[in-house]
Amino acid sequence: MAGLYIHIPFCVKKCEYCDFVSYVGREAEFGAYIDALCREMRRYEGEKIDTVFIGGGTPSVLPPEFIKKLCANIEYCFEVKPGAERSMEMNPGTVSEAKIEAMLAGGINRASVGVQSFDDTELRAAGRIHTAKEAEDTVTALDSAGFKNISIDLMQSLPMQTEESFGKSLRTAVSLPIRHISVYSLIIESGTPMSAKYEKGVYVEPDEDEERELYRRTGRFLSKHGFEKYEISNYALPGYESRHNTLYWECGEYIGLGAAAHSYYGGARFSNTRSLREYINGEGLGIGREILTERDRMSEFMMLGLRLVRGISFEDFKTRFGKDFFSVYGNTAEKFAALGLLEFSNGRCRLTERGIDVSNAVMCEFIL
């Protein structure tokens, strides 16, 4: 079965750090965009789907009637596995009781809330549209309405953030009825308003050693509260790991619908136009098609699989590629094992805690 990703490229306001494909002030095009999504769905009619993820942008800017229409068409066009994880991203400040009712009625069973921080000073610096109180109220409202699988995103190394303020955000997070936490470090993307402020010296980039130590303390704190790290940036209570994102890390196939959405389907990678107008007109669908070679697939298997705390399975490698892991990667793997960055156990290869600190450098060495 494949995963299904649907991109909703609309926002109330672009965040200071954001370089995703999203549009502000285009409410008049919501209806036409949903119609275009429904047309694209019909290209895959009857496909068996294991997970659904509606992301963005800010999907929760959609009015209830469009949320209902989108969910109804997913149900009509696809054969969705019973009990499938169906996630929808949402931001505080854009969620209402009517929208929550529409989500639940449409089968959405996992809410992914973009909190980023529970500190108002940090939220303002990041250009978020909500307050810390609104973020807490959103999570509480989702829980009260019946969502029992709620995830939140937090960010480390935001401007104005201190060790104390981030600790407060973590304490607030674990006090709420959530089951999953993603903790990402701020990436300063070129061309964003936040990048310009760093270039002008308004903000100063954090010390790398301090970042690493904060990352370790975050993992220890969340573990004490039952949230175990299962991927470099993701923590969950037992049984609440993100099934859709795990599909990506395990190199499963997925169908991406919407402007700028990417797919890996039928052994090929392809994407849709980034232009909202072209997408609504039915143009630029499935472009840049690339069939992955075996070397490409092995490289991605390692790059993505090593993000998981459990690492990669030697047996799975053999099943997928018909080759012994060590015959392909023996020299590289043994080198990093000798440096204490990789370890082998129970038929698997995984990053050590020291390896996670330099994970990008390690994983790049596995590109064939």
C-alpha cells in the first residue's frame, strides 16, 4: 500500500523562517484548488492507501465545507485501509469548533499542531500568528472534541530563545494531552526574512556545542515523561509513532497531490508544478519523472533509514536489493563503527548517540 500526501498551500501569514510553497491572501481560490485536488485524485482512483497526511501551508485555514469535501473525495477515490492513520496539520489561530467537527466527521484521526514555542516573545520573533495561550487552548479543544492522537511541533534555537524558555515549552508540552512531539532545530533558509535579520546581525546564530547539549537534554527530559525518541527529531508515547512519516523513512511509496507535491510511486519520483494558477488549471502534473537506479535506492535506504533510532535491518537490505549489506557498505560501516558513530546489534546497523551528533556527515558517506 502507498501513503497519500495532500498539500494545502495556503497560510494566513508566512512565518519569518518559512521557505515552503505557500500563498497568503488567496482565499478566493480555495474552492478552485479543492476542485483541482479532486480531479487529480481521480488519476489514482482505486489505489490502496495505508496512511493519509494533509499538510501545508496551513490546511486548517480551509473552511469546514472544504475540509468535508476534501475528506469525502479521499474516501470516494481511494481504498483506504481500515484503521489507517489520517493526519492533518493545523496552526493555532486557525482552528474552530466547526472545523474540528468537519475533520472528525471526515475521518481525520491525528492532529498535527504547529506550536513551535510556548513563549510569546519567541512566537513574535518567528512571525507566528498565535500566542502561547492559543496554542494550549487549541490542543485542549482538540482533545475535548475527541482527538486522541495529537502531535505538536516545537523548535529549538529560535531567536530570543533561552535554555530556560525552551525548558518551559517542554514542560508545558508534556502537561498537555499529546501523544507525539517533533522537535526541530531552526534552519535559516536563504531568502527568508529571518535570514536577512541574521545577515544584518539582528540575531546571532547559536553555538553548535550548546545546540547539541540542548538536544541531548531534550531527549532525556522527554524520555522521563514517557516520550521515547524513535527518529532523530521525533518522540512518541508507545504506539503513537507517526506511521506516515515512518513510511518515508522506510522508503515506502507515496502519492503526492497538490501544488508542489512530490511523489514516489511505481518506482519513479515526480512532482507537480509550484504555481498555484498552473495547478488549478490542471497543468504541470507529474513532471520531472525519474526512475531510481538500484544505487539510488540503496543510497536513499541508508540515508533515510539511519534517521530511525532502530536503524536499518541487514535482512531488509538483502530482501530489497538481493545483496549482503557488508558486501556493499562494509568499508564505510566498519570505519564509522570503529569511530564509535555506528553500532551493529540484533541484525541491524544504527547511529550511536555520538553518531546522531554528526548524522549528516555520516549519512552522506552512504551515498553511492
